[in-house]
Amino acid sequence: MNNVTALPVGAKIDPVARARAVGPAIAAVADEIERSQQIPEPVLGQLHESRIYRMLLPRSAGGDQLEPWIYFRAVEEISRFDGSVGWNVFVANSSALIAPFIPLDSARAIYGDPRGLISWGPPNQHRAIAAPGGYRVTGEWHFSSGYRQANWIGAHCHVVEPDGSLRLNRFGRPTVRTLLMPKDKTTQIRDWHTLGMRGTASEGYSCADVFVPETFSGTREDPTLRRDRGPLYAFTMQGLYACGVAAVALGIARAMLDAFIDLAATKTPRYLARLADNPTVQSDVARREADIGSARAWLVEILQDIHGRADAVEPIGTTDRARVRLACTQAIHQAEKTADWVYKAAGTSAIFLGTPFERRFRDIHTLSQQIQSREAHFEAVGRVMLNGDPDGTFM
């Protein structure tokens, strides 16, 4: 199977414009997406046609292999219209980063389908049993964003060798291998009943004694193993994943701030002046604009700087990995700060279902509970800045 359609090298594409173009269609069905936890047609088809799901996929497998800051801006743009769709777009792109770590024929078998998507839950303590020609796996995973749109599912596992020992990687740690299987080999677990980000349907799945061929497996933990070189894949998967979360957060915050500016032009709270004429509101709006604008610009600057210096073969070093982590964490926290301010400043206009504020407020506070949003990232980066990285924190 090899009906991959790749854009010619150097072909001009503008994913940000494409994201903006499909945005109104997403906004029109945002309530339906949250209620049904599905991205309905024809919107899902439009997203596939726009190649928004293929921004980080290698050109060798039919993807666009874009610069990371362009990817970031496109996800941010989608997220202005709906955070759940933005989240699933970034997760699908993050999953596509397994393609450089599996045989090319396998990547093309998955992504030769124009609607080919992978979904998976984060690693846990499940173990796959090494078998002749592959692995046998049984287990249950959760937080699989985009499971309902995907047609391939991944399972991250430690590997048990025939002698009962755990397979180790070159760092002497138990390796985490990603096993890819058709979705029909898994069983859906409908457990996504959350405060926000309901439309992502980040539910669970299980599989029982599924055989996965060696050719549909790979490990993401060692960047030197990647087949596709070039500066994009010199970034770690963890770093690009964090960029996606930051993009969603900033897109939601941007939409909330824009909605507040519109509200301030007409709202006059009881016994007070019009919001737009209140000096405190004026100052705070400017400060929030500076918060998210500067966080966004700093992250883009870092991505451009590292990409411009990245080696085609070697992955980026610890210092640059820490810079990406710091800029992403800062962006997420500034976005949350902006959303909190908007919600409070909008008063009762923000509390009703269907306003431009309430779902986004729930979405960003669901996002803020995700591992990429941890305050501990500041400590980890500070430790690297002061003491280096003897423990391989940013491996």
C-alpha cells in the first residue's frame, strides 16, 4: 500500500491561513463537538483536506514537515475557534512524530490513507512480551485524545524478553516501545466525563493478546534513532508536544481576550461607567495583551533560533531543550492568567452557557491540569541552568 501524496519539496503552503479558513466552520459546530465528543462531517473532512493533521509528519511519509513555529501558529489559530479541536489537532501531529522511528513502509501504510491518524494514551507500566517477529500485548490505556477520529492506536510498553528480563535502552533504562495496531484491535472505554475539553474525547482503550509485528513498532526515547533527519526532528518529541499545549492555551486565551474587548465596548455594569472607559480595565487589558503577546513571541523566537542552528543528524542539546520547556511553560501560565482575568472582569456575562467565555474557561482549566502545565517545570529548568543535567531530565 503506497498511495502517499506528498507536497513537493519547497512547495508553498500556509497552514495558518488554512486553519483560519476552516475556523468559522469549527465555531459553528463547537456546541455539537462538546455535546457529542465528535468532530462532525464535513468539518473533519475539511481538516483533513487542509493537511492540518500532517504538519509534523515527515515528507517521506506524505507529510509537510513544517517548521515548528509555523505548526505552533496553526494550532493556536485552530484553538481560537475551539480548544478541543485544537487539542486533537496537536495530539494527532504529535503522534505522527513516531513516523521517523518506524520503518518507512510502515509509516506509509498508516499515512497512505489520506485520513490516517494515530491516537494513544500516555505511557504506563504495561509490558509487551517479545515474540518471534514482534510482540504480544495486553493492557489498558487512558487519555487517548482523538481516539474517535483515529484509525491506528498506539500502546507504549516496557518489553519483556524471552528470559523474563526487561529490555534496556542504551542509557541502561527499561526501554519504552510504541506498538501500533489497527483501531479494530482495541476496545473503546467511554470514560471522558470532564469539566472541560469534553470535545477531545480523550478516553481509554484496551487490547487483549494482540500481536504487533516488529515493523509496526519503534521507540521515541532516543532521538538518534530517527530515520528522517533535518532540524524539525532534532527537537525532542516532548518539546514539540509542549509546543502544542502552549499553542492551544494561547489560542483559547486570545479568543477570550478578544471576546472581552468586544464586550467592554457595550457593557456598563450597574452604577459604573462603560467597561471600555474604566482606566483600570484599560490598563489590565493592555497588560494581558502584553502577557500573551510576549510569551508567544518569546517561544517563536526560541523555536526559530534553535531550528536555525540545529544539526541535521544530532538532536538538540540540553540547554536548548530546557529553553523550549521554559518558553512553553511560561506561555501556558500566561494564557491561564489571562483567561482568569477575563472571566473575572466579564462579571455575570461570563457565567452563562453559550457565552464566548464559559466553555473556554473550563477548557483552559482542564488544560492547566495536564503534565505540560506543571509548576515543577520551572524548577527543572532552573536546575539545568544552575547545575546542568546529570540525571538526563531532558533526554
